[in-house]
Amino acid sequence: MMEEVLLSLRHISKNFGEGDVLADVSLDVHKGEFVTLLGASGCGKSMTLKCIAGIETPDSGHIELDGVTLYDGNRRICLPPQQRHVGYLFQSYALFPNMTVRKNILCGLHGERDRARREDEVARVAQLLQLTDLLERRPNQLSGGQAQRTALARILVSHPRLLMLDEPFSALDSHLRVRLQWELRELLAGLGQSTLLVTHDRNEAYHLCGEIAVMDAGRILAKKPTKALFADPGSVRAAQITGCKNIARARRAGEYELDVPDWGIRLTTALPVPDDVTAVGIRAHYFNPKTGVNSTPVRLVDQMEEPFEWILTFRWENQPDDSPAIWWRVPKDRKPAHFPQMLGISPANVLPLREP
């Protein structure tokens, strides 16, 4: 059974005079969901969070959280940020450098006047986030993970209905980023906290979230469970944003068949081919010389070594030489001694795509 909708955005727009920052954003987040807004820089992800939080005011649309209208352009409703019951974690964490961890957390309780209740809440979140022994330290004495947990504690102490994370790992090196992703995922899963994350990193989105909303040019292109989105992104732009390297023009040849003129091949699909199909996508890891279906002669173009993989580029037998070569990513321990004469693709890995 579908969980109850917690956050509802309907037709949110925001214009700064140089084109739409948010053109028409509609999105639902259900209670207990961890949803990612995934898209390139400048597509409107952070602006969407700011409109939800009340930091920015949309030009039109409707925002509702847990049955309470936060913003409605037609009815001229716009609640101030302090009445919206959302927690917003900025990229920099925005800790006050001259305050201890305890005092930083207390800043999240500025509306609570009862001293005993304030101390009880600090103790609660400090224990929850393993900060009890760090309460008297200042931010410059904290590791990256400790600083992130302190910023989260300052938010969670006020019991937000929705937690919003704006690129929380973008400034970290790759080793620390992955470790903190694990920690955050486990923490939020234990809390059952409804969360909306913004990122441009598809791997981060895949690791963390059960649902991904792909965003481009101020619009939501698709919202699906994470694995379903990667298996069927639906549109050319969503395929690009989720990392598909091989995309070409295509036309419908049958209910489960695609003609790809630029590649000189016909492909069988597992997904039904829509009437308005415009392209096909194949992810770079999905070619296999042992797959008999969609098997076609190929010719090697080039190869590039990476730390743990090889990128082998090739063209199909009838593919023009002036067309972009196809990417095949192969783990180093599976790289064939000799480039195969034929490569195939499982129909399940052939992605029919529409515009945009």
C-alpha cells in the first residue's frame, strides 16, 4: 500500500528575468521516503529546496507539507521559514565557528524557552548521532563526519517533518564521501525520517535513495524507484543524466524492435517500444560477446585504461566511420585477450527513449 503523501509540489515556477529557473515543478514525497533530486548544476534542484523552505518565494504554484499549505500563489499564502517545519542542511553545514557543538545544536531550539527541555533534546540527539563526547568541542576540532552529524543534530533537534540535504557531500574527498554516505543512509533508515536530497552525482543518488526524481531545465522529467529508473529512464535527457554513454537516433520497427540508422543495426527490446520513440540507449557495461541476441559484427576503434576498468570503443560493422564510436566498459580482470568479432546486448538492456 502506498504511503501517505507528505510533501506535494504542484506547478511551481520561479523566474529571475533571464529565463525560468523553475519552469513547472510537480513532485510528491511520501512519508518515510528518501528521495533524490538528480540533475546537472543549474537545473533548479537547490532552488526547489529553497522554495520549500521559504528562503525563496515562487512566482506561482502550490506547496503543501503534511496537510499544511506552505505556499499558494493564487491564494497568496506564503508561510515564513520558521513556521514550515522543514530542516535544511546546507553544503557547508553552516556551523558557527565560535560556538561549541552543544551551542550549535541549541541554535536549533531557539523557539523552546524551557531550559530543561532544551537540555533534554540536546542530550537526545547527541546520543542518537554519537556526539555526546564532542559537545564541548568547536567546529575546527571536528572531523568531516563529526561536523556533518553536528549540523544534522541542529536540524533534528527541532523534529522537522521533512529533512532537506543540499549537496551534503560535494566538498569532500571521494573516500570520506563514500564513508559518510554509508553513515547517513544507516542513520536516516533508523530514524524513518522523510528526506529530500539534492545531488548531481548519479552514484550518490543510487547509493542512498529509494526514489529518484530526475530534473532538467526547471522540470521533473521522471520520478521512479532507483533501480527502475536506471533500467528504464524513459527520455534521452534522463538517460544522459543517469550516465548512459551510448545514445543514438532510433525509430520503431515493431512492438519490441528498433531500427538504429546511425549504427546500421536493428535491435530487439524487452521493453515495449512506444510510438513516439526517438532514440535508443545502451549503457557501457552491458555488451557481451557471449550474448547471442542482438549480436552484430564489430570493429575496435580505440582503448583507454582506467585504474580498474578498460574503455574499449568500437563501431558496428555497418556503422559509418564519421559517427561517434560506441563505449564498452570492461573490468580489468574480464578484458578479452583479443577484441571479439561479435558483440551482443540482452534485450533487457536496450533502452527505448523519447524526447526530451
